[in-house]
Amino acid sequence: MRENYDLIFKLVELGVLKTPLKISTVKLAKELGMSQQNASRKLIQLEKSGIIRREITVRGEIISLTQEGRKFIESIYLLLKKNLEEAMGMIVKGIVFTGIGEGGYYVTRKYYETQFLEKLGFKPFPGTLNLRLVEPKSRYILETYPHIFIPGTKTKYRTYGWVKCFPAKINGKLRGSIITLERTHYDEGVIEVISPHNLRKELGLKDGDLVELELIELK
């Protein structure tokens, strides 16, 4: 597959992500700076790998991405995005909304309070700031980044899930941490933020406001 990355990137550059691409192998070879024979061979290899579909016409070929091909390109994008943002400092953006109040209950449990104090260096304000993600769109992408892990625990009466913590600076001013939870009523488009500060009060936040968080590099 690696020997065909140049072709994959060229197809993306030519717009195959948006619509099936109509092109002759002569033109494609010229774009790639190689012989028509090599361009044709690479197209055949990508088709056999399940990355593209080809339709041969009298005027050339119509090339489209398969679902597997789209997933492959997205995986490359996420890998590059992750490493670039790790190098430059990842920024997470989200819109404030009023949650159902479960965050305030969990962060005040003795087990979690102790873990947050030990691993994050602060005791959280009793409540979480709920954000609907704008960038990235899913917490699953965020969870691929380095984080501090708090394992779940059990008591006589109930089980508590794990928590992943992503220390961050909030709106360039206050310290805190994004948290994602094993057990949550929210979908993958929501994150919660804890801090030793009352974030709504000290940052003057209300529902609908955009919040920016810069992840702090873990040592």
C-alpha cells in the first residue's frame, strides 16, 4: 500500500473525496510525473486492495472511493492531525450547555476527589462544565491523545467507571481538565470539564458561549 501513497494523495488533491473523478491515465500519469504504464498499474493495485472502484469509459476512467478507501484516508488524516497537534499543542473547542447535573455528584465522591487531588493536583469545584464539541467533533478522537487515567472502583452498593483526564488551560486563563467517562448519559459529541474554579462564574460563561481549551503536555 505504501508504494501507492503518492497516487492516493493525488486522487484526494484532484477531488475524489467529493465526487467520482473522471480522468484519463495519460493525464493522471502526467500529474504524478510517471509513465502511463506505472499509473495504470497503481490504479489496478488500489482497486485490488479495495480502496477504489474503477469504471472504464471511452474517454478515460471514472474513479471513486470505496467505503474502505474513505476510512483509510480518514485514518491517515487523524494520524497526521494527532501528531501535528501534539507538536503544536492541541486546541479543543466546545459550546457551553446546561447538563443534567450528574457531574456534580460524581466529582464529589470521595474516591474521585482523592484521585483528582493526587493526579491532577486540585480538588474540583463541585460540578462540571458541559461542552458540545465543535473541534474535534467526537470525544473518541480526543481519547487517542495522552491522558491521565483514573481506574474505576467498586463499593458495597455500586460500581464507578474509569475517568480519562486531559489537563488543560481554559480560555487561556484558568487551569482545569477535560474528562471523559466510562459511564455517561451523553453521546460522543460531549465532554465535561473540571477545575478548582467555578468556571461559569469566573469566566462569565453562559449557555451558547464558545470555550477554548489548550491541552497541557504531560511530562
